[in-house]
Amino acid sequence: MLSVRLPEDLEAQFSAYCAARHLRKSQVVQTALRRLLSEETAQAEADPFLALVGSGNGRYSTEDIMHMSRGEDWNQP
């Protein structure tokens, strides 16, 4: 179960969208989330550097990131 607060203008647009298409709000939210997450995953797979943006989780060392973004000879004179 998930509850989300929306600004009034967004809630009005969302309700109108669902009513016009005879869709349940949960259907629309699920579809939108699936689409967003699959697009983000596809982008990250297409460009490994995008997977690192904003991560800050310590998963990759600076050396790993430099190697991924610049190739094998990143640390050569």
C-alpha cells in the first residue's frame, strides 16, 4: 500500500486524465512507475556512467570510476 500527496493542480489533472480514459488511478500510477523505472534502467545500461550519477554509495572507488569513464590507460602519463 502506498499513499501519495499531490499538489491540488496535479491531483485535478490526474483525476481528469483517469476519468477521461476510464482508468483507475492505481493503474495509471503503476504504468507510469514501470515506464519510468524501465527507462532509467535502459539509460543506465546504455551508458554505465549514468548509473554512477548521484549514487554516492561508495560502491565504486575513484579508480573504478576513472577506469569506466576513461578506459584502460586512464592513469598513464
